[in-house]
Amino acid sequence: MCAPDPNAGRREAARVENNRRHAEFRADSIKQWNKESSFKDNITMIRGLGKSRDLADFQEFTKNAEGQALLGKENLARQYFQNQKTNEGNRSTRFGGKASSDYFSKIAKIDRKMYQLATVGEAKTLTKIDRRQDAMIKQQHANLGMGPQFGMPTMLPPKDRAGQLMNSLSFGLNVATGVMGLFPAGSDERIKKDITKIGTSIDGHNIYKFKYLSSDREFVGVMAQEVKETHPKAVVEMPNGFYGVYYDLIDVDFKEVA
């Protein structure tokens, strides 16, 4: 059995991150597609119906202005001819000439305004409509923004072969811990020497550094007799009478001191 890869956690995290980025990219792509669809519809509206409405508004304004101009001319003509009848034979020729001059001057003024509206006014209005249309299209482009960017690919860390090799001994000890109940060595304090307490686990197990009677190698672990008092299911009694501990059932790791 191979020792566990020290980079296994980082590799799995990289896979999860890569899957998350792909899912996010797909979701953003759908959102961008919807935005592009709306963008095309809005551009069509601006260039078509929107501009047509603006032109129709100007034409309506022009028609109203023409109507007001004709009405103005009609009123001026009525006033002019009424004064002609009233003043006929009672005023001088100079007065009649001045009245005619004023009348035609006012008529000419109305005609100039209508000419300006039909030429310069129309040109300015068309330019204003085009600029307004360009500004609206520019805003639509700004609202569209850039499409989703995936960016750099997620790098998968390589397997740590050196660390895997260095962990072989530790892995072997952990495997041995899982089946420790099958061997008489176990964690019985009666088969240990040089026992020194070095700490306490979160669950309250005393942690010791010790050597086995048959070896000078140091290990860290618990005393089976103590664990039996608090977590009896984690302790097994061997056929030879010694106790062993299932370390996977407690919060203390059995390991050799480097």
C-alpha cells in the first residue's frame, strides 16, 4: 500500500476550484448572452423606432409652426385691409405707404422664420437626433461591457513524490494503529518504559512519550488503562492479557518521535 500524497488535499482543492470556475464561467456566459440579446434589441429600437419618433416629433412641430405662421399672416392681412378701409380718403398717401411697408415687413419676418425652420432648424434638429442616437448607442455598449473572462487556468499541483516517500514510515505506523488490537504490543502501560506525560488532548486524554520494553525508539500515544476508563470502546483486551487502543476512535495520534 502506498503512502498518502502530501499534496492530495491541494490537488483536490484545485479540482474543486477549477469546477467552480467552469460553472461560474458558464453562468456568466448565459448572462452575457442575455445582455447581448437585449443590446441588439435596444440598438434596433434606437436606430429604428426611436429615430422615427424623433423625426415625427420634429415634423409635427414644423406643421404646427407653419399653421401658426399662416394664421399670423391671415391676422396681419385682415388688420391691414381694415385699416385701408378706415383710412381711405382721410389720411395721407405717406401713411398708406408706411402701413403697407409695415405689413410686408411683418409678412417677410414670418417667412424668414419659416425658412430658417425649414433649413437651419431642420439641419440642427437632425444633427441633434443623430448625436442623441450616438450617445444612446454608446451607453448601450457601455452597459454591455466585456464578455466573461476565464483567465489563467487553474494549476493542478503535482504529486509530492518525495513527501510521499518520506511519509511512508508514518503511514505504516498509522495503518498499524488501525489494527493494533490484533498484536500484543498494543498500548498497555505494562509493556512500556520511560513514560513521560507531555500534554492532554481536547477530549481529555493524557498524551505520553514512551519506549517499548523491547526497543529504544520513542513513540507518542496514550495509556490503554486510562482510555479504558473514559472510552472503553476504543480499548481491546488481547488474548495475552495486554490492552490495545484503536487510535482512530480517539483524538490522539500514535506516532514515532523523529
